[in-house]
Amino acid sequence: MNRTVNKQEILQGLSEAVVEMDDQGVVDLCKEVLDKGIDVYTAISEGLTEGMKRAGQLYNEGQYFIPELILCSDVLYTGLDILTPHLRTSKKARKLKMIIGVVEGDVHDIGKNLVKAMFTAGGWEVDDLGSDVKLEVFGDEQKKEKANVVGLSALMTTSMLAIPTAIKILRCSEPVPFILVGGAPLSGQIAKQYQADGYAEDAVKATTVAEELLRDKPD
């Protein structure tokens, strides 16, 4: 006889499936969420998101590495693709918005994609501009989207030289966002020289840095 699976077990299962990189498991459990009428926001925040946070913790502990995080984020997006169309507007849902892209002259987007996954898991709305983004596009997009944070990524020393220009463009936007930078050739010291608001050495820390910037923002 089949045992009835309760809501908490489904939420736990979603979390485990993300951590274990189990794509089919997430698909099956998301279908159960919809079939059983479980609140979609709860399934995302307490299931999928919790799993991605746990994957981030495993990364910090040295048990997971970039390839594992990429696979976990792929599973996260599989679940989000199924559940998000059924998500009703909720007062509980956060309204924070981020624009992210790899600056002009650089097509390396693995780091950017991981940052996007971590922000999405954290409840942010993420506008992904992709890679090799012309610098003026960041300013144009900010004027349209009015994001809280703009993330600029570069993996090459040649392309990172474009970041100060992108920052100057964004400082002329309205409203002016917090500017977060990251990528292999960058450091906290370089970020300060470029007059960025924050620097994240990896995708897991990026959301923490962004939330600290917003929390410390004067009223």
C-alpha cells in the first residue's frame, strides 16, 4: 500500500533533490506540489531555495566545487520553470531586483550564471543581460528596470578594465543602484579603486554582500 506523502516531506524532498543534483526528482516533486495544491511560494522558498542554500554551504565547507554548484543550479531552474508560472502575487514575496552581466569583451559566464542562481534562490528578480554586454546597455537597462543592485562580472584582466567606465555610466542612472563586482582578476582593493559599492569573491557570498549593502543603506 502506498504511503501518503505529506507537505513537509515534499518540501524536504525538493531540497534534497537540488543538493543531490536530481533533475528528475525535482520534476516529480514539483508535479506533486501542483497536484496536492501546496502553496507554490512555500515550495520555492522552503524547498528549492533551501536546497540551493545547502549547496552553497557545502561549497563553503569544501565538499562541493564549481561543477557541483552548476549542476545544483540547473536543478533549481528546472523546478523554477515548473512552479513559477503558478506563482501568485504574494505579500510575502520579496521585490528586490538585480541586473547582472559580463562586461564587453568577455564571454566567460559560468561565474555570472552561478551568481544569478544564488540571487534567484534568495528570492530576487534577476535581469540577466548575458555576456559581452556593451557598457551603455547596463545604464539603459537600469533606467528601465530600476534595480536595487547591478552586478558586473569579468574573468579576464583585459575586460575588467571596462568596469570603471560601466560604473561611471551607472552612477549617472536614475535611480543609482548599488554596484557589485566580481570575477577572477578582481579583488576587494580593486573594487574600491573602481569605486564599486561591493565585491564578492564567489557566488555564494554575493547575496550576502548585496543584502548588507541594502541593510546599511541610509533611510
